[in-house]
Amino acid sequence: MTFTSLSFLICVSLLWLMHLVVPSKCRWAFLLVASYGFYASFKVPYLLLALLAATLVSYGCALRIESGKDARSKLFWMWTGILGNLSLLFWLKYLPFVTCNLNAALDFLSGGIRFPSVQQLLALGVSYYVFQGISYLIDVYLEAVEPERHLGYFSLSMSFFPKLLQGPIERSGNLLPQLRNLSPSSLAMLHSGFNLFLLGVCKKVVIADRLATFIDPVYGHVHNYYGISLVVATYLFALQLYFDFSGYTDMALGLARCFNIRLTPNFNAPYLATSTADFWRRWHISFSSWILDYIFKPLQFSLRDWARLGVPVSLLLTFLVSGLWHGASWCFVAWGGLHGFYLAVGVLSKKPRARLCKRVGLDKTRVLTYWQRFVTFHLVCFSWIFFRAATVKDALYVAYSSVADLPRSFALLQSGERDFLQHVALGRSVSELLFALAAVVTVSTLGYLGTGAKRKDTKSDELAFLQRIPFWGGAIAYGAVLYLITICGVSAKGFIYQQF
Amino acid sequence: MATAGSSRTTLPRLIACYWLRLLIFAALFTVTLEICARLDDCAKYGAPFWEEYSNGRLRSRDKLGFTYNLPNAKFEKWEHNSLGFRGAERDKSKKPGMTRVVCLGSSESYGLYESPGKEWPAQLQALLPGTRYEVLNASVVGLNLKYFEPYLQKHVFPLKPDVVILVVNPLFYVTNQISARMEESGPTGPAAKEKPSVASCKEKLLANVRVFPKLKQVIKQAVVAAFPDTYRTHEIVTAKRQLQEIERNRLKGGKPLETVPAPYLANFGGDLGGIVDLIRSHNSEVILTSYPALISKDNLSDYEGVFLDNRRFCVELSMAGIIEAFKQFSSVTADVSKGKKVPFVDMQMLLPKSTDFFGDNVHYTDEGAFLFASNVSKTIGTLPTH
């Protein structure tokens, strides 16, 4: 049951109506049952057990941390909880990858011993709530938050259905206080939630899924394409990934608002970033802040004696872990490593670059900002090649052919504009591509207007400016959006970040 | 200062204002949807913005009442060339050295569910060498064997085809035979004798609103995806109810036939044989095909809804009668091909009975059309002069 399916929309509408009449003391139980019911709808029984296990381990260990007599016992229970959560993640997500690579290494070395092959299990949402559990345990250990004594509230914070499958990775300090005081949302909050949800659906079915029809055939068989086709496919993937994930996030945030819960925003115009570090402050914010607080900072502290190399090495290691979190595949590790490399080089070259900009008079100019955005966007797009490709070999082919085969692509112009356009449009309709790009521009403009409005009033919601348009304008807007979603939307595909 | 009296008058006014705003909102919302639908049609299909836009643009009836395709007509994915056929533009006169192949059937050959350019005659063109073969799709939705002769005379023989491939819908033939016996049949059979119904205002409005059919289709797809079993049950119940209504009107108390009567089959054989002779008299070769269908006795329970939907076109036969009819007519077609010594492609056996190849009981998917075309192309290769 995905967010864009009819059965989900009917269920969530009924849930919302029912939660209005449920007594306030029982609302947490109602939402908890609904959340577990949502997870159960995927018909994978062991996932329910995994969620329950992660919840109970995190809850129990946090209480033991608090009641621990000395620092050693607190540390013991923290690590017990962390390892408990990680072992769950390892079993569900990484065991086949590890055994496969170990077997490959053993075959190379001895050829005799082999580990038994393990079937890849479905790990829907596990990465997200395991990380949430770990952050909760560390926060309790560091006394940043009090451990939650009410198992129901804690269980709901782990399983709350809008954020269960793809995050955001919530911090206990944000979510738990809201769950302790559940009440029906105000009309303004409901309106805001509904608009955000609609925007998310539009991003997903009108843009992301449409772009996927261009990209999937290319990255499914990369060797059938070359030159500009691969460049275009990579740019389109950058857009698809953003609209798919931010679309999901908007839906999750919108849904949560309908139940009077504010989740953490996950995106802030990431492709306007002026450096890779800035990119990670804008992309998947809940995850990047998690790895910053719980992996990078402890690593940086541990490597503080490494002088200049401490921070770059910490960044590299952090992002290797980040790559591995995204998927049990060397492609994701390569992707993460690439970002770690970008950040490391960024840190090491910060002062020389600043000196150079000052010397040529570009310091703090608009030209520099645009140049930085251009470079950052292309560095990120290059890394997306590894994120999307099926194997490292395919990724290297795409990277190589995108540049080396450009003359071959341009040679098509000699046989006629039509052949060249077909090549650029990846063998599909040019008008379909233009429609998708027009939708990208429209939604991006809406987002830009929202960001601008938010800068003026930081307390306002993302689409608050839409709530000020007259009711007749609203009727036209809703009509157009509904048409786009229902008639122009592409048939539902899964969410990309749901696989992580 | 508000008084009790003023609050009493304000409240009804507030309620009226509220309802008025809601009505205006709903009206603007609907108008926006309709404008979007029209703009979408304009952009996608080049449809007119203001005029009526329906599949009626594709066909017309001549003075004798026979249906034919309008040249250069266009509706959604269906597009006719200047000859009134689906497919690439063709000259009326044949190019020297080219073998002209004309495909003649009804909606299954015209193309219903296939992507544009994937109906079987178009796929046949793609399979045959383009430098030697030219394939024309002369099929018309609803074309009946009874009307093949006038249609061939007017629209096909002037093109001087070298090969004519016939795909004959058996259910239309049965319906036509029964209608001929029940009443004096005109060129269009029972339809000509029905009193023309006057569309109500509501029906006229719905016919002109483009967004409702689109929304209906989307909602149907969403319901089928979300509740497949419930939808299937509902589809079957609705189809049965509609069939009972159609049976009441058409059979007028009579019972549907359990099998096609032998005289009908004999007439079919005679008529088909006559068409074969007619085509050959115009120096064209003939290829006959059996009429493939999805449903059989073995899979009826899996596709009951599809079958009931198809039975609306021939309530004169029972469910068993229809399943049997395809076999009976296939057998007669095979006999005619043997007797007339023309190639016969038994599509009924060659097309697997699966929804991978069938969009409904008698229309094909892209894959089904490809299989159809590839089997025909093999047969064309065995013709003596080709």
C-alpha cells in the first residue's frame, strides 16, 4: 500500500475521521494500531517483528541507561542497544552482501571453504527506524533527552506511519513531546498538510515517475546508449531522485500535519547548494544531520590528533558508511566514498580557494555563487551515476562514454535533427520530455516562492503563500493539480528511497 | 451592538453565503478540469478545443448505409491516411514491383488496445521487406461478412491488391443471420430498424464533457488495482444484469442458442467461399484466418467478466454456444480454405489464450498482434508468386 494508491487514500481518510472522535487519552493507541496495520499491509510478517524488536530493544536499553549505577554500566547498555539495532539491520539488509563478498574472497584465496548463500530479505523502512533507535539511545546516554517511560508513546514514535518507510529520521526531542499531547489539527494545519500532500503526489506521479520512464531503459541497459544520451539520463536521474524523495517527504510531512504532528523537513533546495557540504545541509537533512552528530563528530574527536588530516579522513569514513547505509552494494559504497572525497578535498582546499577568489575579485560576488552552484550540481550529478548504475562497471562505462562519445552523438546532427533529438530524448517522445521539464520548472518555481516566503516569515509553512490566494483561485489551482495528478500522472512505481 | 434580532437574520445569510461559495468553488473546479481535458486533447492529439470530439469522427455511413472509415480522420491514437485506412500514407496506385497486401477485418484488425502502430497489419508491414511489400489495413470497426462484398468493391478492389487477408468475426455473422430471420434486414441490420433514440439533455451534456470519461477510466484503474477481487465480482454482477436486459430486448422471450445451427454454418461457408471467389476474380490471392478468442471452456472461470462483456455483442448464443461458435466457424473456414485451395492460418490455435496476448475476448495486445502478424508473414512467404 503506497501513499499514492487508492486503498491508502481511502484508509487514511477514514483514519483521520476516526481519530477526531477517539478520546484524546487513547489517540496514541489508535495511531499505534494504525501504524502497525500500515506496516502489516505489506504482508511481510518478519518486518513487524523487526519493528517490535527495534522498539523494545531501544526502549528497554534506554531505561537501563538511565538507571545505570555508573558510567560503565550506562555505556554497556547503550552499546547493547546500538548493537541490537545494528544486528537487526545487518541480518535483514547486509548479510547476503557480506557472505557474497566473503565467498568471493575465500574463492580467491583458498577455493575450498564457502559460507552458505543467504537470500536477500525485504528491509522496508528498517534502516530508518534502526537509526532513529540508535540516535535515541545515544541522546539518552548523553542526557540530551529523558528516556520515555511510556512504551506506547515510544512505540508510536518509532512506528508512526507517515515516516515509517522512508523517514525523516526523527529525533526523540522533536517527535515524542508532540505524541504525548495528541490533538486534532487546526483548520490551518489541515489545509497546510493537505496542500503539502498534494504537492508531494504531484512531484511523485507527474514528474518523478514520468522521468523514470526515460531513465530506467537507459540505466537498465547502459551499453545500448552513449554520449549525450547518458548525459541526459544522468541529469534526468538527478531530477527524478529529488522529486521522488522530496515528493515522498512532502507526502509524509503533509500526512503528519493532518494528524497535528510536525515532522522534520528533509530538503531545502539541494541543487542550489554552493558546495558539497552545503549540499548535505540541504539534501536528506534528517540523515545528514544524523551521520554528522553520531558518526562524524565522534570520529573527528577520535582523530583529533591527526592534525589537518583528521577532519578529511573522518568525512571520508563517514560517507563510506553513508554509502553503505543506502544499499548493500559496491556502487553505493563508491557513491558515498565519492562524496567523502569531495568533502575532504573541499576542507583541505578551502583556504587556497578563498585566497584565489579574493585575488581575482570574485569573493562574495553573484558570479562566484552561480559558479559554485554549477560546479556543485555537476559534482553531485557525477556521483549519481554510481548511485543509479547497477554495477560499478556500468557506472564507469557511463562516466567514460558521457564524455568520450560526445563527438559520436553530435555526429548524428549530420543525419538530421530528428535523429539527434531522438538520441537526446532517449528514444522517447520529445514532447513528453518537454512536458516533464515544464512540470519541473513549475514545481521548482512554487518551491522557490515558498522558500522566499519562508525567509520573510520563518514561522510560516512551506506553502503558506498559497493559502492567501482567493477561493476562486484555489478552485482553479486544485482543479489543475487534480487533473495533472489523475490524468497526466504516470502509473505508480515504488519510491526510490524505500529500498534503502 | 449586535442584537438577538440581527443575529437571527445574519445566520441564514451566512449559511447561504457558505453554500454559494461552495457552489462557485465546485463550478470553477469542474470548469478547470474540463479546460485542462480539452487542452490536453489539443496538445496530445491535435483535437479541436471547442468542437465535439468523439470516435464518431472516424467513420461514416454511405448512401446504402454501409460503414466506412473517413479519410484523414483522427481521434486520439486512431489516425487514418488519405485512403481512410490506419497506417502509413499510401498512394491509390501500386508502385511497380511492389506486392500489395490488404488486411480486411473488423475492430480486432483495425486495432483497439494496441499502441499506435502495433495493430497486427502495421506489425506485418514491419516484418515484411518494405522494398517488396506494402500492407494496407482496410479493416473497419463492426465490418460483417455480409457487407464484405460492397466494401471490397468500393474500397479495396480499386487498390488492385495482390493479396487479401480475411479475418471474419463469427459472432457478427450469427447476429446478422438471426436478425435476418427475425425481421426484414436492411444494410445495417437491426440498427436500421430501431427507432432513433433522442438523447436527453443530461446525455447530451455528458457526451460533450471530455473530462468525465477520462476521470472514470482513471478511477476504474485505481479501483481495479486497489480492490481487484471486489471489482471483479462487481463487474460480473453488472455484466449479468446488463445481459439480462439485452436478452429481454433482443430475444423477446426466446432462449439463446446452445450451438450455432448447421444452416448458419453452411451459409457462412457459402458466403465466405463466394468472397474468396470474388477476390480471386480480381487477380488477388486470398489468405484465410480463423478468429482467435481468449475464452475457452478451460479458462472461462478466470475470465468470466471479460466473457460476459463480449457476450453483449451476441446474446443470441449462450455462453457455451459462443465458445463452441469460435470452433465451429474455424472449422468451416478451414474447410473453405481446403475446398478453395487457399492458405489458412489457424490463429485460434496459434494465439495462446492469455491476457498477455488478448486485451479482451477478441482484441489483442501489442504482443498478441505481433504473434498474429508473424504467423501471417510466414504464410505470405509460402504464396506461389511471392
